[in-house]
Amino acid sequence: MSSLLIHNAACLATFDHTDPAQGRELKDASLFVRDNLIEWIGPTADMLPALRDEASEVIDARGHLVVPGLVNTHHHMYQSLTRAIPGVQDAELFSWLRGLYPIWAGLSPEAVRVSTQVAMAELLMSGCTTSSDHLYIYPNSRHGKVSLEDSIEAAQQIGMRFMATRGSMSVGQSQGGLPPDAVVEREEAILKDSQRLIETWHDSHRGAMLQVALAPCSPFSVSPTLMKESAALARSFKGQGVRLHTHLAENDHDIAYSREKFNKTPAQYAQELGWLGDDVWHAHCVKLDDEGISLFAASRTGVAHCPCSNMRLASGIAPLRRMLNAGVPVGLGVDGSASNDGAHLVSEARHALLLARVGRALQLPEERDGKTFFGCDLGPTEMTARDALHLATRGGAKVMGRSDIGHLAVSMCADLALFDLRSLSFAGGAVHDPVASLLLCASPQAAYTVVNGRVVVREGQLTTVDLGPLIERHNRLAMQLAEAARRSA
């Protein structure tokens, strides 16, 4: 049996309470891991010498902040290959997609594996230990047919806890959808492969390193029939926690499409399809109206909030505080690297914090009890640093149906991140409030990241994959993919 001791941490923020302001924050604290579970946590002075003596590995955490491993609830990892592509850098969602579909049509199994590892490396080095990935494009090129196994293999090698979602597109342009016909699949094939993947890979046990969810891409790229049958298939695996995921209400064009095609708001359409419930989470929800928020809250439907992508594509500012106040489960997502151009989850939490504050200030005045109140009445308290970190930890775990990750306590999975408070990013901040300074000062890299009791980032370096050759191969594939699309245009 392996054991790991995180010893003498300057601050250990547990997030062990549903109220972000109430979680224990321990000074000069230690944490003991046996195999993949936390066995002891508390002030170093209270630790039994026997535990310290039997640790097979000790991390000297003096001068470090320890937090739960961050949880990323929405990503498209293959998009790491198309960051900063000219021609779509200044486009909104639909134009951005139309510009990139022809490039993504050339994806190969190797491109998916390599880009998945690049995306995961960036996440791990930002302190993220669990991530979902929405792979919804499955081209069949001369280099082989892409499968979800390409992502799964990459995750297993790099050591990230993974929610692999079997995405899909079935309605091409000839049927009124947004994607070209060349990148959509037959619905029978999608459902058959979805069932195979659940039966082969989904692990329903506590502490699972790999789970599978079903994720038809969006209302503008799949049929109502596929949405309904995917939901029925996932729920046929009773008690196994097979979840459902899609994009919803991302921008004004999304709303217009839903009203034109289905004569409903996106939330009403989701309700009609059976896509509300505590086994469902939707990405973005920037344009979720009050009725939609009420439907989500009543059904405990989750939301992946993606502030950087929403800003990059000018989609808008999601009603984050209204969702949280209503009781909607919310986590954070970095979204695809081509609509964020990064996969740094601490940075995402920082942007969630800042955007919530400015979003409140931009609201129109309200009349209450005969008095005029402006949107900025709450000011900076609209979202605190601890609120945002709560979204990145406990919030994400809840959205993804996990009760075994997201906070630090005895019997929880040993997923955690350490940040060096003595580094430049924290200078002048950590001495006052080490937890808040993680977001308010800058977006540092993790000094250590531990996943399931395994150290995958040590002293700022990835331990599981040689990053230099990986980046070199990734850049070659990125150029080849773009060149192939230019030649075929």
C-alpha cells in the first residue's frame, strides 16, 4: 500500500462546507493519504507520529497553499489544435463554427490523442484533477476513424480523472443544421456506439477514474429524436450514474434558432425532450431566462459556466448569481481551447469572479419598494474569491454527479493541488489572505498536483508524460490539419 504525506502546509483550504465562507481553512496543517483516499487531515501539531513515520512519500508543503483538485465541467480538447486560427479570431459562435468545421473534419486518431494530452497537461498544471471532454466530431480520414477510445487512452496515460462524453452531430446543413454534412453521423450508429462505450468503459463505483456520459452536441446539430433516445439509453443503465450533457442557450443566435425551429426557448425545448434532471448538465446557459432558471433549479439540472469562452465569442454574461441564488448547480468549464485559447482552470475561476461583478454593474436599474436600485448595489460582493473557488471545486463535482471529489475530508479521493505562496504571483497577497490571493493576484501554475493519490505534477513539472516532444508533435499536427483544410477548400 502506498502512502503520501502533505506536511506543514502554510494553509489548507478544505472547502468542506456547502457555504463557501464556512469551509475550514487550516494553518500549519498536514494531510495523509493512503492509496487513493485521504485518511487524516488537520493541524500538523495534532498528527500522530506513527502516520508521519509510515509515509512512503513526503511533500514538504511549507509556504504552500493546498486546495481540493479543481474540476473542469466542459471542454473540447481536440480544439487545442486550432487555437488562434486566423479568420475566426473575431467571430461570434455560429461564424466561428462554420470557419472551423472544415479543419476539424480532418481530425485523425493521433490528433485526438495528442491534443487531449496537451489540453490535460495544461489543466493538470493549473491544479485541475478532474475534467470532462465533449468530443462530438468523428471523422473517418485516411489516417483512421476517430473514436472516444483515443481520448480515453490519452487520459489514462497522463493520469487525469476523466468524464469522457460521447458527443455527436447528426443534422447537417442539408437538413437545416449548422455543420456540413461531411461531419455528421447516422443516428443508429451514434446510439450503437454510445451503448458500446458505456458497457465497455463506464465505471459507476466511488472513486472512479473514468466515466462515460452521452452528449449530443446541440439543438442546432442533432435531431429531437436523437436527444430523446440518448436520454433513454443513458437512463436505461439504472443506478450506474450515466449522465447527459449538451450545449444550451449559448448566445442570441442559439435562442433565435430554437424559437424558429421548435417554437420554444432552449429551456422549454430541453424540458420537452426530457433533458432536465439531476443527471443532466448543460454548457454555457448565457441566455437562460427566469423561467429557464426556475426549471433548472426545480429539477436540479446543472450548468457548466464558461466565462472566458463567453467573452471570447461575445456571447454575453451568464446570469450566474441568479442561478446560484435559485439553487441551480453550477460548475466551471474552460470550454474548447479554440474559443478560450487556454485551459487554465484557476484563470477560469478568476474570470468567473470578475465577470460576475461587472455583469452585475451592467444591469438596468430596478424599482423596489418605491426606490431605485442600480445593478451594482451588491458591488464586489456579487462574487467573492471563495465563491469562485467553490464553483471550481465542490460546484464542479456536484454538476458531474460526484460526491467523492471536490473538497478535502477524510475518506474523500486524494485529489488536490499545491501552490507556492512564496512565488512572484502571490507577493504581497498571500501574507494577508492566501486563499483569496489565488484568484485576486494572478493565475499561477500549481507546484504539485495529486490525482487519486498519485503525484502527476511535481515542482511545476509534469511527471507522467514528456511535455517537450508532446508539444512538438502537437504543433506539427496543428499545422498539418490547417494546411489540409486550405488545400481542400
